Amino acid sequence: MKYLIFLLLLTLSATAFAGEIQRVFRMFTEVGCAKTYNSMDINEPMLLCGQCVRTVLSVTKVNDPACAGIQ
């Protein structure tokens, strides 16, 4: 029974934040795959469990030698 409750809560939280998660993934793909964007930023408030929190995220395209070995 406790696993069922856990799965229910996990499903509810995943659907509640699906739009935000999709937006973060879209930022990464727009910066990494598009030739028009070199960076993108998010800096905005979000309501989380009745509390206001500020989301700050920056995605920047770089020429890092550490990425050379990643496939």
C-alpha cells in the first residue's frame, strides 16, 4: 500500500512540473543544437509547495576540451 501511495505522489509531482522540465530540456537543445543561440537564461519566480522560490538557470555553448572525448 505504501508503494502505491508513493507512486501516486510521484505521478502527481511529475505532472505538476512537466511543463518546467520540458522548458529546461528545450533550453538545452536550443542552445546545443541550434546555430542561432549561444546562451539562454531563466531567472523567474515559481510557486513550489506554497512557497515562492526563484529559478535561476544559465545554459551557455562553450568550446571545452573536456567535451572532445564524449560521444
